[in-house]
Amino acid sequence: QTSTKQPPLPSPLRFSKFFQSNMRILVTGGAGFIGSHLVDRLMENEKNEVIVADNYFTGSKDNLKKWIGHPRFELIRHDVTEPLLIEVDQIYHLACPASPIFYKYNPVKTIKTNVIGTLNMLGLAKRVGARFGFLLYFQRNLKCCYKLFLIGSNFFARILLTSTSEVYGDPLVHPQPESYWGNVNPIGVRSCYDEGKRVAETLMFDYHRQHGLEIRIARIFNTYGPRMNIDDGRVVSNFIAQALRGEPLTVQSPGTQTRSFCYVSDMVDGLIRLMEGPNTGPINLGNPGEFTMVELAETVKELINPKVEIKMVENTPDDPRQRKPDITQAKELLGWEPKIKLRDGLPRMEEDFRLRLGVDKSN
Ligand code: NAD
Ligand code: UDP
Ligand code: UDP
């Protein structure tokens, strides 16, 4: 059992509700694929004010266009490797390129984003807490009870890190439970991402143990849906774009490697449940349905364009051979499991890709 429970009372949520009407939530990487869907869901609650900090490396303002100008929404061009001084109650820390093409493009920057970026967000969460500690320190001088000070020191902004199934590397345990420590190449071309996320998780737990920060860690497995970057090289976006363009679906050899694909609305639901609940995690969030890349190509071909070929191409180094989440903890602790099957999710994504690629149904 890697998850630890935290006392429910001194949550910033309650504090925030008592002193101010709105909850101010920072979403780093909110202009990206998962981040923008998360922002849509958070904005549905009128009590939420949402601030997005993003450097637009892989994200786009387009993903957030319906919120720009909204009184409860703010968009900041900001790189998380630089310090950020704002006041917030919760932090969803997503900023980091997720597609292998983009995270390998500038690996040093990817490590900085994971390590320095996470350190800065933890520093921010801690500083916001210090504000309340200071306030209650004066109350203590006025002979207010000591207990109040202890509670006060817990009023940190709660921070959730989107970690990844890549922390399991090329896993030797299948499916992967949270207790598995992984099989990661520390000097390979993927290490900037997977070792970067492993250090980010370490930092989260060290701030939790050393400073009492309220942390949440989600280990996200492959997620797909509308607004994925069309040309980011990830397998689902590649296959759908190729099928719509009438190009061969490029299965990287051997094609027997497996992945489990979670539809983005299910993922967002899991992230919010984790943030609002009492468990630190790490908790796996993903869809346990497991497919080989050949099976995925055949499904896309059948559903989107039966005329396209499936072509075998060379693979990249260190490609994990199998991946499937054990979601027992998510079910038991969050009451969460994915609702949308791959066959139902792919057509929803197809619509969005058709619009963006300008390919209509008759093609
Ligand atoms: P994405 O690339 O669409 O979004 C990432 C966002 O972070 C982009 O908007 C990008 O511009 C921004 N960003 C990158 N570096 C930044 C920096 N230094 N400062 C500020 N902003 C920066 O990716 P996504 O699929 O939405 O992934 C979001 C998070 O979920 C990432 O942390 C990723 O590691 C994690 N994750 C995603 C998946 C998946 O399948 N999509 C799987 C596992 C983990
Ligand atoms: N930080 C930040 N915003 C804040 C507070 C801190 O970006 O509101 C950064 C700060 O620049 C530092 C990091 O977070 O690099 C860690 O901060 P912490 O206070 O934990 O450590 P220290 O500054 O003592 O190294
Ligand atoms: N893949 C593929 N064809 C592509 C792109 C990827 O067969 O056009 C394979 C890749 O080799 C890997 C799997 O799909 O085994 C998932 O790759 P992706 O880059 O989407 O995600 P990750 O490797 O991070 O799970």
C-alpha cells in the first residue's frame, strides 16, 4: 500500500470556502491536450477561478479559446522552469511535453521542466501555506490556542502531479500495480521523461514528508481524445490522421507491443476525484483494456477507413513491450473506473480530427 491518508479537516478547500467565495485553481500545462479538457471541467463549477500557466511548447491558445475573456479565467504565458508568484488554493501540475517526439526534441529542457518545474510548483504551494502560518502565528501570540497554529501550518495549496506509466519503464510485472518500482533505463533516450517524472514524484514526497505539503500523484496511462496534437507522433493520433488522409497506418515493429488507452473525459474525472479525495497516491489512472499495436491499427482501419493499408515500420529504442494498469486502488480509493471503451472513444476523436484536417465524411 503506497497511498497514505491525510486528515480531512484542514483542507485548503474548506479554508477557501470559509474566507472567500471562490476556489482559485492553477493548471500548469492547461493549454495542452489533457489540461484543456481539465480546464473545461473545472470551469463548469461557478465557484472555481482557473489560472492556466503554459509556455505553448506543445499546447495552444486554441484549446482554451472558449474561455479567453471569461471573468473566472486567466491565461499566463509562463515557463514553469522559472519561479511563479501567485496566490492559489490548488495546483494541477501538468506542464511537460507528453509525446516521445516532443520530449526527445530537447531532452535537457524536458528534465528541467520535470525537475525544476515541479520544484517551483512545490515552492509555490509551500509559500501559499506560509501565508496562513504567519497569520495564525499572530493569533497564537494573542493567546489563541496552539492547536490552531498546527492546523494553520497545514493550509498549503494542494498540489497534484500528473506522473506517468513510463515510471514503470519496460515493466517486468504485468499488469503494473503502484507498488512496482519499475524497470527504467537511466541513460536511454526516454530517460529525460521517465526519470524526470520519477524525480518529480520523489520531490513531491519529500515536500510532503519534510514540509507537510498536501500532495496527490496520478500515474497516467496512455490517454487519447479530441485536441490531441495531430502530428505529435503518438500512436492513436497517428493512426487516425493516417486513416483520414488515406495513408498507410504505420505500426512500429514488432507490433505485438501492447498499450491500454483511456478516453480523456474518464481521465479528467479521475484527476478531479484524486485531487478532492484524501489519498496522496501514487494512483494509476488508465483503462485496463489492453491492445497490441496491430490490433489498434486493425480497429482504426475497420472504424475509420477500411481502404487503408497497415504497414510495418522500424521502432524507436527502449520502447516498452507491454503496458496495462492495475486500477484496483483507483476503484477502491477513488470509486473510479473508465466508462468509455476504445471502440466508442475512437469515433469521438475522429470527428475532431476530421474538422481540423478538413476531411469530410464522404472521403
Ligand atoms: P501536452 O503536450 O498536450 O500538454 C502539455 C502542456 O504543457 C502543453 O500545453 C505545453 O505547452 C505545456 N508545457 C510543456 N513544457 C512547459 C514548461 N516548461 N512550462 C510551461 N508549460 C509547459 O500533453 P498531455 O497529453 O496533455 O499531457 C499532460 C500531462 O499528463 C503531462 O504532464 C504528461 O506527462 C502527463 N501524461 C500524459 C499522458 C498521455 O497519454 N497524454 C500519459 C502519461 C502522462
Ligand atoms: N518558488 C516559486 N514560487 C513561489 C515560491 C517558490 O516558484 O511562490 C520557487 C523558488 O524559486 C524555488 C522553489 O520554488 O526555486 C523551491 O522553493 P522553496 O521555498 O521550497 O525552496 P528554496 O527557495 O528555499 O530553495
Ligand atoms: N507506435 C506505432 N506507430 C506509430 C506511433 C507509435 O506503432 O505511428 C507504437 C510505439 O512503438 C509504441 C506505441 O505505439 O509501442 C505507443 O506509442 P506512443 O508514442 O503513442 O506512446 P508511449 O510509447 O509513450 O506509450
